[in-house]
Amino acid sequence: MPKRMIDADLFQSADLLDMPATARLLFAGLVVNADDEGIGRADVRYLRNRVLPGLRVSETKVLQYLRTFETRDMLDLRIFNSVKCFVISNFHAPPLL
């Protein structure tokens, strides 16, 4: 898995500002766990253990956050080769100046 740097502006994103810290952490975790095309595994149990280890966040809550991200056009949830995946919107967008 490639190493990713997260632009600090992510944490000022209007899409995330009104969300709980756990949701913000989850989205940052999606970014760092995505492949070079912005695609990653969207299995709720996997994400809970991989991105939010040790935190008391239910699988239901993780799914709720994923659906909220999808509603806000931050990502799409899809199935590729029978595997639940997320595709981050604007993954390759140039940074805002």
C-alpha cells in the first residue's frame, strides 16, 4: 500500500466540519488506505479494525458515516469483483490554492 500525505485542508472541508471527530478520522483513514486510484475496501468490520482500532465505534456507525460521505458526494460505494469498495471523489483533484 502506498504511503499517503493528507493535505491539512481536508480537516477544514465543509463536508467534514459538522461531523464528529470519529467520522473525520474515518475519512482520513479512507484516504490513506486507498490505492493510487482512490479505491479501497469498504467492508465495515475491516475499516473499523484497520482505521479505528481501539475506539468504541459500532459497525452500524461506520456504515452510517460511509453513507453520509456518499450522500455528500465525497465517495461512491461500489462492488468490484464481489468486494465492497469505496471510490473517493476528487481523489486526483489538484489542491486548492
